[in-house]
Amino acid sequence: MATPSDQTVSRRDILQILAALGFTGAAADRLAAAAAPTVSPDTLRGAASLLSGGFDDDRLRVAQAAVQRNLDQLQAVRDLELPDAVEPAPVFQVRRS
């Protein structure tokens, strides 16, 4: 499972690797959760420098809070446990309320 240098390894890839190594179930989930990303000011500064930009301290605080909030919301979706009997949705539409 080779990934090009411009792609990241997904959570699914990590779980497949752990399963191949013999880690399954709760142990694999704990190991994958331990690798959950967090956002630091240095991370955002690095991203800004790659985009030929920069952040002042006020904008950095706002950006860090927004990105961390998005990561936390995505983690809530990852933590959602569905029974194996639930079939994947053939169509997915985002509805904003």
C-alpha cells in the first residue's frame, strides 16, 4: 500500500496496517486514537509559510481554534459506532440546519 508523497495516510490505512500486525478491535482503536492530530501554532505557521503567507498572533489564535474545532467535530464522526448490519448510504447529502 504505497502512497505518493503528496498524500497522507488515512485513519482507515492505519487501522488496516494495525490489523495486518495483529492489532484488532479496541487495541487498534486506542492506538489509532493516540495518533489523532492536534493543531499547534507552529503547525499553522508552517502551513502559512508553505502558502507564501503568514499569520499575526491574533489571526493565529483564531485559526488555531477553528481548525481544532473542525478536527474535534471530525473525531466525533469517527467515534460514532454503527452496527455491522447498517449498510453504507448509496447517496450522501449534507443538510445544514
